[in-house]
Amino acid sequence: MEKLIITGVPEHFNFPWVNVVATQPFLNRGIELVWQNEPKGSGAMNKALREEKTDIAIVLTESYIKDKIEGNPGLMVGMHVRSPLIWGIHAPGSSERSEIAAFAEAPFLVSRMGSGSHLMAFILAKREGWDIDRLKFEIIGDLNGAIESMKDGKAKLFLWEKFTTKPLVDRGLFKRIGEIPTPWPCFAIVAHENSIKKFGKVIGELRDLVYQKSIDLRREKTLAQQISAVYGIQMDDIKTWLQHTEWAKDNHIRKPDIEITQKILLELGLIDQKINAEKFIAPSLAALVDS
């Protein structure tokens, strides 16, 4: 029995993936699907792809694009979430300050360099008119690391998906002082080039099963209740999140999305070149489209 390893964050976005993996649709073809949670986020998943410790990663678009330019062997086989990610901007729960401008000199907590939390710090700094050359970072690994760091009450900022952190905001561990959306669709499905050669069309079939599951789940009246129970987020918050979230339904990848991501990363000095959009895509599995 061969194993096909899929890695993603343990968050509500990946509910369709977890559901499909649980059904083990390829056992009769000698392939077991293994879902692997990665709480440290996209930087860690890019590393896993580079080291061939995963076959597929559900990774933040901007983090993958930066890492691909720097040598990541993965290729996009589709998108998972077409809507932007809404990042919450968090300060320590004990902080008396609520204005983002008051944290201009504060360090950013990031899961790892090259992660979404790292890259979005530059997007926020640009929006706020801060000097990006003066940004400071503290590597905390994952959400639990951010909780520990925030306990001292010192001025610092932490960017993470707002509904994932909402229970921590409700408990007073974090204070949300703002939000910032990504200027691009947030999650891409990336497979290692060797995994594409090895598993062939199975990866495409798996992706399509997830697309169909995403469509089917939307028809279920208890969807918000199901996600709330699995991920420990209030049902009303999940309902709000679902209103703003679009799971992908086909294998189309928009060329303009790749171009705008590269353009912004280049403007911020986070990449030193742009490459052709075609180089990010697995042509046998995904379709690059103009709109």
C-alpha cells in the first residue's frame, strides 16, 4: 500500500479535505491518503515540499509563490480557496492601546520567515505607511507560540486568520485591533513534481473529489454546526466566515492572480525577480486562464 501525504493547517478552510481523506477513495488502487496537520503554517509546508516530506500541501498563495521563485519544487494543481484571507491584526489582550498606529515600532510575531504571517506584515506596513526596512520579527512557531509570547503584555503585533483566533480574542488572550485582507486568493493546492510523476492523475482525481465535496457541503443546512464542532469556533462566527469564503470548484488558476502576487512581492522587496506564470503550474493537471 502506497501513501499519498496531504498537509494543511488544522483550520476550518480544510474541512472538505479532511472529509474526503476520511473516505479513503483510492484504497482499491493501493493508495492510502494520509492527512497531516501543520500548525506552523505555510512556511513549514513549503519546507516539507522541498524535503519531500509531503506530496501535496494546501499552502498560502503568496508564501508558495515566493518560495517557488526561490527553488520550491512544487507545482500548483489547482486553487483551494479563491476568496481572500482576512487576517486579524492582534495585540496582547492586556494592551490598553487599540490604534494600529501605536504599534508602528512593535515587533511582529511570525510562525517562520517566509510564512504568510511574515509576508503580510510587509503588506500591513505598506498600508500604514511604515518603513518596511525597520520591521522587527519574533519567530514563535505556531499559534501556541503566539499565545505564550503575548502573555508578557509588551507591545507586539500578530497577524493570523481572524476566525481561527476569534476564540482567543473572546477569552481576552489577544486583542484584535484591525483586519487586513490578502490582495489575492488565499490557498493554493501544490504538489511536489515527483509526486505528480508518481501518482499521475490520482492527484487530479483527489482534487476534484475535494471540489465536489466543497459543493456538496454548501448544500448541507448543518454545515456551520459541523465546522463549529470540529474546530471549536462559535457557530455564528462560522456562518459569517462562510458568507465571505469561496472554495474552488474547478482546476482553473487565474494568471492575473499570479501576476499581482508577484508584482506586490517584488514592490516590497520580498522577491528579486518575477517568473512566467506557467512555471508555477502543473500543465497536466491545472489550467492557466486569463479570467
